Amino acid sequence: MRTVFISSFHGIIARNILLTPVLKRLREEARVVILVPAFKKSYFEKTFDAKGVEIVGIKHKPTAADLFFRSWALAASKTRGLYIKYRSKFHQDGRLFSFLAASVPSRLGVGSCLGIWLLHFCDKLFFGKWNGVFGEVFDTYQPVLVFAADIQNELDVRLLEEAKRRGVKTVGMVRSWDNLSTKGVIRVMPDMLITHNEVVKAEAINWCFVEEGKIRVTGIPHHDRYQSKPPISREEFLRNFGFADTNRKLILFAPIGNRYIRRNTLDQKVLETISGLNANVLVRLPPGDRVDFGEIAGANAQIVFDKTGVSFEGEDVKSNEVGEQDDIRLWCSVRYADVVVTGQSTVVLDAALCGKNSVIIGFDAEPLVYWDSIRRYYDYEYYQNIVKTGGLIIVRSPEELRAAVKKCLADPAFNAEARKKMILEQEYKLDGGSSERLASIVLDALKENEHG
């Protein structure tokens, strides 16, 4: 039977693609081999145990060559988001040479069409001869198609190079809305590139010089479920979390996390602020990060924490997977919430899909310069795309936060038109058909390969 490789090296690929109807469609027409980090193999075997699916664990740590070419891809990107990232790092560590080495090359032609062509040529020249990571698995399974689900991941890059060396058809996908503005240019161009929306498609054309005819837009597969009803009622959902009064309004708080703020006390400040309201507060802890909360004194709200993510012993929290129950709880959380409070999280899209306002934290727990402030993240291109629609409510102080949350609780229809504009730009189509479009693109590529 024909074999298709699908990569799942990042912690949200399983949630984004494999837990959607995409996998079921593909395994009806081909043997699907899912390539995962070796330490996650048993988890994937339990989660995706089905006829026509096999799991292969890959052991690999980035080499000096991987890091060199990744740095080159980053240096070739001239996005504002990466500049802010580099400038913030320079502010924090004072390493001028590292800052200049990262930010100047893109202004000197490295990010031009010719410069990116040279990157592709050298990447192929090196890894085409000295890849070594996927040789055995290609020899064993003889795939006819490779689907790289996170085209900028180091292992996906290696996978694509091996496929191209062997003449295997390739499909690649931009994993998330922020990747092209924060992860560098695309190092290996697949035969077909998939993006979630027209915004990311335009970025691929403008920043990575991808031919428009090689790009397909699908929408966001794991958001298809938002077009249906959750599996449990609001009352049952709240009672499962232990909320005493299910008639109170629900505030969903998605913390910013320790990865994004040094000495993070902002999440504590936000929770203290909203805890004074007469409401239920569900704090959805990020699956791939840590957040430290202390005691909340004198809270009027009932506060409950939702710990998310599947962890792996001995591995960093960034390696966590988003399990199916995690995703179902997120679906129910945004559907049954009356307002969402968060930072630069993608949960704002989930909220807008469910017709809910998002109040964005635009202040710091204490006075900070821009390069240390949460404010800097809202100037990245991917976030400016939604800020410009007016579909978010950005607050600049705890007092504004409290007032905005109260307004949204009292008037659910507030800002509805702007939210609609924002979500239409980001979601492509609101028809619940993103998974079907993605599966069809991959299967069409499979058929084209056979006829070719």
C-alpha cells in the first residue's frame, strides 16, 4: 500500500492536524507513518492506535550545521517581529556583536531573492549529502509522499531535504500565524506549500519568494469543531471544574507565561485584578510553559486552575503535547466563557470564533522599558494584523482591565463587527471544512505523484 510520511515534531501538530478528521481521511487511502521524537513514541502509539497508522520515533539533536543554517534563515528575514526579538535580547544581555550579526545581514542582501536562493542552494548542497537522520526510515517504508507539518522545524527541514534527494513528492505547511514573521525564511521549498489563510500566503510570497501557484490555503483544521456544539452543557462543564455557582459569569484567563516575560509578576497582577469581580474565573495554564501564582487574598471571584498539556519525564515543558481532552476543554472554555483575558495568545481567535470578546493585557506589573515590556509583542506583524481590525480590546492599566471586563460581561455584543472582520481574515472560511481541504490537497498530491 502507498505510504505517506507525516511529521509531528512540534507539540501542537498532533492537536492541529492528527486529532482532526485529516488523519482518518488519509489512512483510508494510504498507509500513514507518523514521524515523532523518539521519547514521544509510546504516547503517539496509544493516542493514534488505528489500522493503517504506524509511529516511528526519530532520535536527533540539532548539530552545529543545523544551528548554522537556522541562524542563516533567521538572518535572511527582515521582519519587524524578529528585529524586536533581537533588540530585546540585546537589551537583556548586552551582546552587541550577536545583535548586529542577527539583524544586519537581511539589510545587506541576505534577505533578497538571490540571497534566499543561495540559502536554499547551500542547504541542499550540505544536507543533501550529509543528512543521515532519515535515511533508514526512507529505506524501510519507501514513502511516495512526505507531508512536513511544520516546515520551519529543524527535523522537518531535514525530512524535506531527504525527500527531495530521493525524488519523493513533498507538501509542507506553515504551522502557525506567527511563524513566518518570527522563525526566519523557509529553508526548503516543498512542491506544495499550505497556509491557514491569505495573510500567511501573502507573507510567504513577499518574504520567502514562494511562487503563488505553489501555495494552497485551507483554513485552520483544529478550529472546524467550533462550528458544532460542545459535547457537554455549560452547567456540566462548570460543575466538572468545581464552580459552586454555575449562574455566575465566566471569565477565561489565559496567562502570558514565564517564557515571554522576565521575572513574570504580571500574570499574578492580572489575576488579582479580575479576582475582585463577581464572577467565576477559569485560569487555563499554558501547555508548553510555566506560570507561578501566589495566594490571591480577598478574592470575590471563585478561581479555578485548568492544568493542560501532556508532559514527558525528563523533558522540558516546551516538549509537552496538547492532548485531545485539553483541546476539548479549550473549546468548551471559550464557548462558555463570557469574556477572555489574555496576552499575545492564539486563544483570541478561538474566542472570536465563539463570538466572545478578548481583553488584551497591554500594561506591565511595574514600569518597564519597551524591550522588557509585554507591549512589544503587540508590534509583531502577526499580531498587528489583528490589532488593526479593532477586534481586540487592549487595556493599559489594571483599572482599564477591570472596566473592560465589566463592559464585556454586561454587553456580549460589544465590538461584534470588528471581531467578525478579524476572524474572517484569520480563518479563511467559517464552514467547518478546513480539515477536508487539507486532506484533499495531500491526497491530490498523492494521486498526481502516481500519474506523474
